[in-house]
Amino acid sequence: MSAQRYEDELRSEQGYVSALYARLDGERARAKEKYSATLRGHDGTAMDRDFEARALAEAVKRLDVADNGLCFGRLDSLTGEHSYIGRIGLFDEERDYEPLLLDWRAPAARPFYVATSARPENMRRRRQFHCHGRDLLDFTDEVLGRPGDSERGSHGDAALLAAVDAPRGDGMRDIVATIQAEQDEIIRLDHPGVVVIEGGPGTGKTVVALHRVAYLLYTWRERIERHGVLVVGPNSAFLNHIGRVLPSLGESDVVFMTTGDLVPGLRITAEDTPAVAQAKGSLKILDVLAAAIADLQRLPEQPLLIDLADVTVRIDAEIAEWARDEARTSRRPHNEARAVFRDVLTWALTERAIGRIGRGWLTRADREAWEQLRSDLLDELANDDRFTAALDGLWPILTPERLLAQLFTSPERLHAAGADRSLFRPDGIAWTVSDVPLLDELVDLLGGDRPADGTRERERKDEAVYAAGVLDLMVGREDHMDDDDHLFAQDLLYAEDLAERFGEHDTRTLVERAAADRDWTYRHVVVDEAQELSEMEWRVLMRRCPSRSFTVVGDLAQRRSVAGATSWSAVFERYVPGRWAYRSLTVNYRTPAEIMTVAAALLREFAPDAAPPESVRACGVLPWSERVTEDELPRAVEHFVRDEAGREGTSVVIGPPDVPGAVAPSETKGLEYDAVLVVEPERIIAGGPRGAADLYVALTRATQRLGVLHRGPLPQSLIGLAEVGPPLARGPVG
């Protein structure tokens, strides 16, 4: 293509892009006007208006985010038709909704990501735009169907390399304009159940999973949107890092959590020692929890005497054991089964009491007198403090926190429950991430923390009685009402209807409601760094998504938790046997070849069966190492921080916890930085049973520059690092 023709086409394409933005601005203005009118309006019920307002607010939000990179390219078919591909779909209503811009998730947009010269997908040319704001800077063409023939470079290479070479910012960016073929295949995979995406460092598995969520919402919006999506990540820094991706794709009904957040009201980050985490993470802990509950369903060592008005009743081991057996047989959660225990106990006690009180004058034939006497005795027992205390001692109301605290702080209770003594906490309770699945499990095992005594039903009836009084008052004064009020009063046919109208409507967003509700069920769940989750944590997540619709992201080679997964089949055959799909990503878009060569040598040592991903690029900068003394170490770290502060992009120091300014490898999982300094790799390896995996994570966070400082000898796998010191001249710090 000649330079003049290129400039002419560039102007033409700019005109088209500008027209798309004009249409976007018009649609956004109309949506905002309609939203404002809905807020001011009075048509329909308040609930209907609220629903419409929320839908319009979401529409406005999607139109707002489309401003950033609205259109990223064009497809030319073999028949000469042009299709523009972008962040959302735009249509010409006056021309029978002719598509002006195809949503990147639409089936017709797929060739933009997967067509090749060998497999053109009925396309003749792919044109990729490079924009800044609303300005089209340039474009790249690839002619399809003729291997090796292109007008201005090959598809995706220029845009992709520009994206991976660009300095990192504060968070992860979407890749909607540069999705690669192997990524697109996973994003559009038509599998409603569990999809496992495994890939080494830098393969883009996280961002692929997030784009898959956006695609599923586009495809199955009505099925998913009402229940929302849950994204689970390893730590809050990671969630902050990825948090802008889905909103940038127009999707906001997503809840982000760590496994320490899964029980509402708790935000837990502390971790147990590996041995304790392994004990709590195993499904064997279920037997311990069941035994701990059973241990508190007790029998009296000595008969308990309850003095009533006319008789003294006795709760002995025989009666209590009968009541306990009946309560356990009911299969109800512990707190709900207390009602069965109480009913059997009170029936046995009142039978004995009636026999003694009515001896000589009362027979069962006198049914009415018998039942009246029983009713009186039941009222006495219900109001007797000693009976309540006896009930609490034999079958106490329990909360998950109370039960677990009592268990972990008592060697005797741990022994009675068959638990490992390593769970003992002599200094009291401070919850850890490994406790969260146990607390969640106990919610189901214990049930509500109030007796099932019909309190809520009585409250509902009281509300209805009050509403009935209001209704009577309105009807009685209908002659004094205007026409509108009169119609309203006559329309209220049932007091229960009016009571419902008195109730408050929940105005929280879906995300707020879902995050606060332990019993909320999501229609889809994304789990990142999934190899770290224990058996008990998977059990929690399966409860959160009964439909078993998951996108699971991980790398078994990077597992650092001894309680984590050793194979995907061991995790998912338990829940979806034979019904989960596995896909792998093999290309490293983040880590340059120079750095990946060093990391791959380490990988071969601790995971010889794992294949390192192939880096898509080299950066031209060799990773370096320098041996320092204990006194020199702080100054060397300070020099790195100072040098990187003068560069564009991000940097981090990763090392043991006692290194000033360093973060632990676990805190950088899933994150990426332009420059990384790894401090004392020998101590990272020695820091735990999966220390080599921690070091592998640390080494593969860098997108451009990697340095290593060490006091002792370098680990054998890192001998290939050039012992030359950092590439910048050193001057005084300050």
C-alpha cells in the first residue's frame, strides 16, 4: 500500500471511528435522560421503578466504559463486507438495526482473534487499530488466505508486543484488543460446568478467566446476572490488581473475595503453620467437627431435680439419653434439633409428673383433664430457670465461633473429638484463613443460633394484626377520604398484603447483598491461584455455587501450600466426576526469555515434569546477581529502590520477612512488575516445605528487569545468573 493510499484510508477510518463515538455519545445521553426520568417518575410501583432504574444505571455504566478503546479493528470478508470489532455493539436503528460495531464477544467477531493465513475463516483481511483516546493513530493490515503475505506486518504481533512491553501501571489491563487464538478458544469454550485453565507464569490465565466471565455474561446474561459472579483470589493486593478488568469490559455484578472473606463479617489474613493448615484443610476435619458437637450433647452425671408447684421432676440419664437419641435421629442441625430434645424431655417429665399428681383420681380416659394438666406443667417448665439451665447444659445453643474456640483451647475437648494436638491454642483464639472453612461448615452443622420456637412466625402474625387495625381504620373512615384514598383502601383485600407493604425493600446493590449473605448462591465462580486451596475451601465454594459452574485458574508447579491441590482430578472428580474440562496455556506473554531461562532451571529442580511456558519475547537485559555482606544488604536494596524510582513503571523487592521493604513471595502471586529485586533466594527456599515454588514465583514477576541479592552461596539452580552487580552505576544514596 502506497503512503498516500495509507493516509487516505487512515483519514477514512478516523471518520468512521468518530461516527461511532458520536453514536455512543447519543446513546449515553438518551440512557442518562431516561434514567433521570425514571428517578423522577411516579408510574408503576416503587419496586418496578427501582428495578428499571438499576437496569438503566447498568446500561449507562457499560456505555461509559466503552469510551476507552471503543473500536479496535476491522474484518474484511471474501465477499467484500466490512465488520468493525469493538468493546460493545452499536446498531443503526433506522436501517433495521444494521450492526455498525460488533461486540468482541459476538460469534461474528471471533475471526478477528483466531483467523490465520492458513485458516482465514472466510476472511480476506484483518485490520488492527492503534488509538489514543478517540484519535486513530495508525493501523496494521494482515491479508488472510495467502500464507506469508501481509500488507503491514502480521496480526497481533505489533499490538501484542506493544502491550507486553509497555510499563506496568497500578492494575491489570484488559486484553480485549489483543486476545490470542489459544486464549480465545478458552474464553469462548461452550462448557457450562467446571473449566480448569492451567498455565505457567505470564501465560495470561487470570485475564483470560476474567474475559471468559465477560463472555459468559454476554452469552448467558439472564441466567447469570440475577445471582452474580464470585471471583476468589489469593490476597487483597491481587484482587485490587485485577479489579478494573471486568468493569472495563462493562461488567460490574461481580463480588471479589479472598478465602479469608468467605464468611460475612470476617476479613482474615493470618495463616497457620503448614502442619496446622494441612490438618484443618483435610476433609478428615469433618469428623472432628461432628465429634466436637456430639461431645456437647451430654447426659447428666447425677439426676437433675426441678421443683415445680405441685411436684418435683427429675432429669436422669435414661430420659436424657432417649431425648438425645431422638434429636440426633431427626437429622436436624444441632440448634434446630434442640427443639426435638426439649419436646421429648418435657413429654417424659410431664408424663411422670401427671402420674404422680393424679394418682388415685386421674385416668387417661379423662383426656381433657389430662391435657390441661400437661399444658399447665409445660408452662411451668418453660418459665422455670432451673429447667432452662438444665437444657442449656445438656443441649446448649452453639455458634460456630463459640464451638471452635472451645475446641481449640481445650486439650480435653480436642482429645474427645479425635483431633490432632497441633490444633491446640494455649494463648486463645485469633482466627486464621484455615479456620474460615470450618466456621462456614459449622453454620450448616449447627443451624441458627436461636431455638426453632416460631418467633418469626409470631412476629409476622403481629405485623398482620397491626395492619388489620390500620385497614379497619381506613375502611371505617372511607367517607372522609378523597377518591384516590378510597380506592386504595378498598384495594387492600388482606391484612397480610398491607403488612408486606410496610416492610422495607432492600435497596442494596447485588454485590452488596451477595457479599453480606452467607447463603447467597452464585451462578458462576472464578477461582484464581486455585492450586493453593484446601479440600475444605473447595467444599465452601461448591456450596456457594450449586450449579457447579466454575472457571478455575492455576499452576500446580507454583503450589506453595501443603494443603493445596496435587492434581486437578483429585479436586473435581469428587464434585463433577467426568464433567470438567481442562485447558492449558503455553505461551508466556509477561516474562522475557532472559528471565524465564533462569526460572526454568529452578523449575526443573523442584518440578521436573512441568514444562515452562515459552516466552513470546526477549527484552535484551540480562538478569543479574550480586553477593553482599549483611551490612551491605540494606544499602544495596536502597540503591535498587532509588534507581527504579527514576524509571517509568513499577518495581518490587521480594524476600524474607526481616528484609526491610521486602514483601513475601506469597503476596506477589498473580502480580507483575517492570523490575524485581529478589533478596536472599537461599533463605526463601529454606523458608518452608514449598520454598522452591515461592522462589519460582518471585523470579517470574518481572516483565523487564530482574536482580538478585544474596549473602550466602546462590542456590545451584541460579548459578547461571551473571555475578556482575546491577547494570546501573552506583552513587551515594540520599
